[in-house]
Amino acid sequence: MDLDLFLKFFNIYSWAVASIIMIFMAAIARFYQKKFGIRTHYYLYFIPSIVFFIVFLQIFPFFGIEQELIEFFSSVISVVAGYFLYMKMVGIK
């Protein structure tokens, strides 16, 4: 197998897994909001998931730095969203 093809496959696979993880985080946030009545803004967790799917499906043919920046910003958004959910769930204000 060609190394370039393997790297492309691994990149696509990793972004697909990241988008599925964000969907699960949104489901957890929604459950937490319905069960305990604490507002978690669960619908905002779908934004990085949508961006991950755009990268995964390669809808827009980005090359080089544009694709890397989109991947970086969606990763930062998902980390911040995860931290926000953690802070809400443990009760730290």
C-alpha cells in the first residue's frame, strides 16, 4: 500500500471518529440538561461535529494551510466544549 494513501485514510478515519465523539458529547449534554435542568447549550456541540464531517467528506477541496487551520479550530472548539460540559457537570462556576 502506498504511504500517501495510508496517511490519507488514517486522516479521514480520525476525523470521522472525532465527529462521532462530538455527537456523543452533544447527547450527553442534552441528557444532562433534561435530567437536571442545568442549561448546557447542547446544540452548540454540533458545530465542531459539522466541521469535522466537512473535513471528513472533503466537501470543500482545501489544500495545505487552509485545511490545517479548519482542523485546528474545530479541535479547539471541541476541547473548549468538552471543558465547558465538564465544568457544568461537576458544578464549578
